[in-house]
Amino acid sequence: MSSLADWEIAEGLVARPAARNQGAASLRRVRAWLLPVCAAGLLGLYAAGAWSLFDRYAWHSEDALKAATDAALDRAAAERGAAALDMVRTAAARDPSFADYAVGRALSAGLDRPSGAVPDFEAAARSFAQAAATPGPGQARASYELANLIVTGRVQGRTLGEAARLLERAADQQYRPAQYALGRLYELGQGVRQDIGRAAALYEKARNSIPDAALAMASLYRAGRIAPPSSRAVADQVDLALYLYRQRVERGSVGAMLALADLYSSGTWLTRDPGQALYWTERAANSGDGDARFRLAMLLRQADASPAAAQPDLARSNGLLTALVAEGDLRAVVELALAYRAGRGVDLDTDRATAMLRTAAARGSIDAMNALAQGYELGLGVRQDPRAALTWWRRAADAGSTSGAYALGLAYAAGDVVPGDARASYDWFRLAAQRGSSSAMVHVARALTRGIGVAPDPREATAWRVRAVEAGARQPDLMMLVARQYQRGEHVQHDDSAAFDWYLRAAQMGKLRAMLEVANAYAQGIGVRHDPRAALDWYRRASDLGSTQAVNRLGRAYAAGFGVPLDRRGAFRAFQQSARQGDPAGMFETGRAYAIGLGTPADPDLALAWWRRASDAGDNRAMTEVGQAYLRGFGVARDPAMAVRWFRRATEAGNGEGAYLLAMAHLSGVGVPQDREEGVRLLFRAWEQNYVRAKIELARLGRMPHPGAAGLRQH
């Protein structure tokens, strides 16, 4: 029973209103003897040694288990080895699911091995799987951790669908990190059907606890993929993430300090500030945490690490690395070895560098294996030897190296050092992609698109392209391809807002065609709110890069007062600029400006001259205008037969209006012998090209086709 009142009702004590007073008296009598009996019973249990059961379930809550486990993991990070695992297992031994979860965390962090050695992710996965199958406080956490290993490609033989199911179960148990991670899968369409609404709902649940969920919501708002509730929605989510990080900092979280350092370093959500990035990294390092000290050493190797120094602080960086080497940190061994190999902040000593790398590789350092492979490949500190390089790449890949798997994919694709093998190349690229390589993801997408070494699968290829850009592939052409697929609904669910998001990313990297797409989207309100000023801003950016199409759009905006004050002379100047750069559309618009006197005195002769130039350059609209000039005698002697020739030329070039005018000439016998059937045929052709007046004329003639007629589209 959930309360005393429930217990009373179940016992019938308050079931009958007429017996309420009697029930109340009975209740007082029950309470009078029940409390002493309960107290005596608890004392008896304690005396009998049964209190340990109550102790386990009442006093050692999930929070207590987590606190004890986290403390043990911190101690294990310093201890390392088999003793570290025993320490963690003992701390969480009160609950089987939490004990397996804790051991999995220790294994996935490599705490049973020297610092910098490759963790045994398969063993970690087995431990997490056992915890995920055991009811208890460790179940949701273990499900999340196992899913994370699958998504990041650290364990083999498991699918993204399985990861999604694990996260669903943990999310249903209200585990906030799982809700955020599941939201990412729904946003990207990995292992589940893409569903931005579902992703947003999951982020909403997690955002008050998980800073990354708040930033994910900000990203959806900023891209227009969900409607922001206010103009400050993005800023509010970023502020929430900062608040959560600072709360964690107050509790001494090194991870939160490093997360703040990353935010200031990347400049994605905050103004890039190397000084703040250094401040938060140093604060984390001052806690004595090895990862933070290593991060600080690497940050100091950057030129802009400190606002006060234009050069890297190699002396301090190498000092930190030397101290970490003395503590057995293999990452520091590798970085210091690379410093000796390049003479960066220390005396050049290639022999010492190679010896240090071999020692670290023998102790399981993937970074050392990668460095040795790269050295043999490029002849850095050793004699160049492609076969030795491939041997080291393979050792690194087998140990879990993403770079090693990618290098092997390239080797089998090239067929220089080893015989070419498309299937082997694809398999290695896919392994590297599963481990997070954006470059490998691009290769996987290309193979799946073209059927190189694998059966073609356009839908999966699209998913890999999306993952590649999300993983950091800075390829605007790739972004454009993904944008077009969302725009057309090719192998993905049609999503104009997603298309806009991808076009915007490419535009921000300077892709001219993407700038035009972004401008058009703002102008038409497709995938983003209608915003004439934003459209003009992007048209200007594109015109500055030489886009005559953008210049034309600016001219039309000035002519219509679209987002700017009406400026007919400005419109005419823009059209002329485009025309003089050889753009057929600019020539057409210049001709029209002379025809109607837009920003310049009307001049039929100049109008016709510009339309002829545009026609010769391939603009079929201009062909129609020349034809109408001959039909009306505008700037030229009236000549219906010549008009018909121009209408036919426009029709053959795909112009719907030209087909309509040619049809009307056949129906009326103007400039050509009257031919009703040919006229109707041409009207159908014009309608197929979406010319609305053709539909009206067909209706007037009583020749409208069946609504389901193939190939016909209506406005």
C-alpha cells in the first residue's frame, strides 16, 4: 500500500460512511498497539542479524552506490592493474547489477592496464551486458554504456538497432544520459527512423540535467528544425548548459571544467576565447587529474594557447609531459617522443624518439603504433619503408586504432603495397568509420553509392554522409549532396528544414551554390521563416563572390521593394551588371527593363536587342519575348510568321509560354495555317510545362484530360 489511507480503505475501515466514527475509533485502537509491535519487531530483526537486509535496501541507495563507485574509480585510476578492478568491484558489491556496471566502466577506461594502453572494450561490453540483463540500479547505466560502445564502434558484431533498443530501455527508466543519447540517434536516423520531433522530446526531458541535451536543443532551434518558443530560445539553452556545467564545477567536476574549456576553444556556442579555454584547463589540471594535465600540456603546444603569448609554451608543455612520463602515462611518452623526433622544444634525437615509441607500443599504446607507422610511411626519424608502415598500421588497427583501419582501407584501395581488394578496402573503411573517422565515413558512403566492394545501398550511404559531417567532415560538396537529398526526399524523409540546415553549413564554408539556396529559402520561407533581409544578405554575399544569379535576384528585390526600399535605378544597374558579365538571365532582365522603362527610359529597340542576345545565350524566355515583339510590332515591323518561328524555337527550348503562344497561333491561323489538332497538342505540351493559361484554354475547348493523366502537373 502506498499510504496509510490506502491501507485503511483496503481493510474496509473507511468503506462505509455510516460507520465512519466506528472506523475512526478502531483505527485509534489499531495504532495504539501497532506502533509498539512494529518497534519490537525491528529490534528483534536487528538482534537476529536481519538488519543488514534493511541496510542494503534502505540506506545504501543508488546515489550511495554511485558515490562509492566513483570514489573507487578515482582511486583505481591511480592504482591501475588487476587490483584496480578488485577495488571497484568491492565498492559496488552490495548490488550485482551495479558491480558489473562498475567493472565495465573500469575496463572501458583501461584502468586494468597502464595509462595510455588500449582498453579491453570487448571485456567491458560483456560486463555491461551482464549488468544490463540484471534488474537493479546498475541496469540503466550499463545499458547506456553498452550502447555507447556500440555507437562509437568500439565493439564488433553489434548493430545500431541494438544500441537504440538498449537506450530505449534506459530512457524508459528515466536515465537522463540515455534520453540524450537516444535523442541523437533519432536526430541522425541511426538505428531508428529519423524523427526530429522525437529527438526534441527526448532532449527536452534530459536538458535540465545534461548540458549537451540543452546544446542539442539550441542546435535544433538555430537550424529551424523545430520552432523556437521565443527569440531567445537558442541563448536560453546555451545559458542553461553553462549553468549546469558551472554547477558541476562547484562540486569539483574535472569533466565540467574541461567541457567549459572546449566550449571556449571551439567558438561554436560562445565567442572563441583561448584565454578562458586555458583558464578552465589549468583549473582542471590543478586538481591533479592526469587527463586534465595531459590536456593542458597539449593546449600549451598551440600558438594561441594564451592571449599574452603569440608562441606555444613548449618548455612548460614538455615539463608537464616529462612529469606524466615519470608516472607511466603512455600518452605523454608518445607526445614527448614526437617532440624528440621533430626537435620541438627539445634537442632533436630520432633514435631516442623511436626507442620511446617502441617501448610505448610494446605496452599497448595505439598512439605509439600509429606514430611508428607514420614514421615508416613518411621517413620520419627512420628509413622510409612502406611495408613496415603497413605492418604497424595493421598492428594499430587490430589494437583498436581508427587511423590504422583507415590507412589499411586506403592501402587496399590503391593496391600499391598490397594487391588491390575493393571488399577489403570497404571493410577497413567501415571499421574506421564505426570508430569515428569522418574521412572513412565519406569512403563508406561513396562505396555504398557506387557499389564498390559492397552491394549498393543509397539509403545507408545517405546515413553515412550525415554521420560524416556530424563527425566533423568539412566538405561543403558533401553537405550540398545531403541537403539535396533532404530537399528531394531521396533515400531520406523529405525535410525542408533539414535541407536548409545543410545548405547553411555549406554556405558558411563559402560554397557559392549553397549561398544561393540559403537566400532562396529565406526569400520563399521554405525550411526556415520568411526573412527578406536575410535573403538579401545572402544574395549580396553570393554576388560579392561573382554570382550573376545573385546580382539578378538583388535587381529583382530593388525592383519590387523586397526587403529593401524600392529602387528602380538600382534594379536596372544590377541587371546591367549581370548582363555585361555574360549572364543570359541578366540580359533578359535588362531587355525587360528597357521594354517597360524600369530605372531607365523605355526603348523598344534596346529591349529587342538585349532579348536577342539573351536568346542567343540560351534564355528561352527571351525567345518568347522576341516572338511577341514580332507579333505586336514592338521595336520591329509586325511579322506574324516570324513570331511563329520564335515561338517554335522557345517551345523546342522547353518554354511553356512559347508552346502556349504557338498553340494559339495554330488555333487562330495567325502566322501559320489553322490546325486545331496541332493547337490542342501544343496546349497539352504547355500544360505539361506548368503553364496555367494552357489549362484554362483546354477547359474552354472541352479537352481537359482525366485528372489522373500521367505526366500532367497542375498549379
